[in-house]
Amino acid sequence: MFTVPKTAGNHPRLFAGVVAAIVLAGAGAAAVFSSAAPSPPRPVRQALPPRPPVEVVQDLPQLAAAMQARPRFMGGVLVAKGDTVLFRQVYGPAHVDRGEPLALDSEFLLASISKQFTAAAILKLQDDGKLKIGDPVCHWIQPCPAAWASLKIHHLLSHTSGIPDLMARPQWGLARVTPVTLDQLTEDSKAYGLQFEPGSKIRYNNAAFNLAAAIVEKASGMAFSDYLQTTFFQPLGMTRTGLGDGGETVMGYANYPSGLAAQTIPNVSVVMGAGALHSTLDDMLAWELALHRGHVLTPYSYAQMTGDHAPADTPSERGRHRRDWGYGLFANRLGEQVSPSFEDRQIYHTGSWAGFRNLISYQPDHDVTVIVLSNNYHQRDEVFLIVQQAMAEALGRDFPQALNRNGPARGSPAPQPAD
């Protein structure tokens, strides 16, 4: 096991808001997509704190002990409450063949955690008056298939578009490893009919977020990567975050009967708007603080991003109460899936792609952020349990010892094949 030796090592108030109080004339068609569920907390714009020093912190003793008992875990863990980092450490190799251990500032592929950036880009363009989430997709994507006549940007962001996802298409195995442009991804999506009427069902969808990225380009007049850099990454000091593998991204791995195997063909081009970003623990902490403190979106757009847009008749997931489906984010009581359990609502997203398995979760009532980025695809359960152990200890709850997928829990992260 590789570790980094230890060196040295207020939370904001989030007030419950009511979306209706924010909706003013000019919100237009976007208003029809507001959830009937209680509004999520409104971000209160506060000055962002200075970036904390990137050093080992292990001020959660139960988590530290649990991590030492996981000699095979590969990845990084960061826990913060408000501005204070409670835990930051990395474990395992960055590149096995080179004998390089992970560093505190190692860059990981985010996979589907990237979706929240695409959603935030759309909502930021809405805030700037460049588009509305109620706009027809055909206003921005032309020529447009006749089947898309009722398709709105909202449907793309909420997984309710009905467009067949990438892995539901013929020859996915070949497409998975073939470099492609965003324009080519758009044209490919045009070739398929809809699986259901937009807005009538929920089905996790990477292709829809690729289309959303194309709309970002159309509405902004900039390349998708440039828009993210100038609008989010540069202002927030996220200097180690970008689109693509970045050249500095650590190697992703998978467990096979023959042993640990490097995943050498990430080809994130095929998920350009859905899973192509790379970042670090501390860059993602900077993003979480900015997003949830009102530095990224207006309160109205933030409420849309973190609301629930699933149809009322959406069924439960594997016998459990379903999650809330936001724009590039989910919400649920994930702590109900561990033992001992806890019920705090968490805003989160998972990510898995090309040897990476990630989960970032935010607890709004107590301003707790937990970031776990792993460069081993087959560590889904470990990643989930680590996040819940970290969240529980930071919140002062009983420390979970195991998963409890079959208990009375109502929430499920339900990782998707390409999340």
C-alpha cells in the first residue's frame, strides 16, 4: 500500500428557500419544470475561502483507522465541513508499471460526475439570458429530426429525453473505443427514434448530455472546453481540471482473475458532455463550495439543478424509494444503505469509466463535502462505504461498519453502466 506521510494539516448557513418566491416574470417556459417537491436549500452567496494547503489531514480517527484496514483500496479521499478540511489522504498507485504512488494533487477521470458541469453550463447560459431550459432542442440543433419536435433542453438534463443512450445502440463495443467529435455524436443521435415521449419516463442517458454540450457551444459561440475553462475553472482556480485525459491523469485499473489490469484506452471523446472531465480532490472541493454557496448559479437556477424532475409515476429502484433526479445531480438518503444507518439527505453523483470509480456527496444542512476518487473500476462498494463512513463521522453519526443493501433503506445510488 502506498501512502503519503502526514505533514501538517464556520461552515456557511444555507437557508431553505421557496422556488416560487424566486420565479419572476421572464422565467418563462422554464418554470413549468419546477418540481412539486419541497425546494432544496438556496445558496447564500458568501466569499469563497482561500484554497487550503494541499497536505495530509487525518482528523477523522474512525475513518483513518478504517482506511488503514483497506490495504487494496486505490484512490483519494477528502472530507470537509464548511471551510475546514477534516481528512485528505491518498492510497495506492498512480501508475503500477512506473512504480509511482498517488499524490494528493493527482488527477482522476471524473466520469459521470462531469454531468453536473454540463448542466451548470446550460443553467449559467440561462442566467446570462442566452437560452432557457424550456427551449426546444430543435431551436439549437439543426437540421433536427421530426421526432424531436417536443424535445426540450430540460429533457436532456433530467434524463427524460427518450433518446436511446449510447450503450443501447448497435456496435457499442466498437464505438466505445473510437475517437469521435461532438458534431459526430450529435449526428449519430439524430439517426435513432425516441424510446418514449419526452418527459414521460426516466432513463439514465449519456447521449443527452452530449447533446447538451453541443447546445452550450451553439449558445455561447465557444468550444465546450473553452466555455468550461473561462466560465468555471479559471475563475475558481481549478487549474488541474479540464476536458479529456489531460495527459497528467493517473492510470485507471480493473480487477481481473489474472490480476490488476491497466485500462489504457479511456476514449472520453465518446462521452464529451457526459463524462470527459478530469480533476483533483481539492479542485472538486473548490467546485462544491462555489456551487452550493451561490457563486456559480442564481438561486433560481440552483434550485432547478438540485430539484426533482422525475415524472410522478416514476417507480422505485430495486424495491427502494427512488432518488430525486436533478440536472447532473441526484439526491437521496444514502446513509440508509449502510449499517448502522443514518438519514441525512445528500446531494451526490457517481462516476465510472475506463478504470475509475468515483462518488462525491454533499450534505447541505451541515455543509459537509465528501469526495472519493478511485482509479480502480471494481471498487464500487468500497467507494460507497467510504463516502458514507466519512459523511457519518463528519456529521457525528454512528460510524457505519458495512453496507446494508437489503435493509429498510429507501435510497439507492444505483450506479449505471456508464455513470
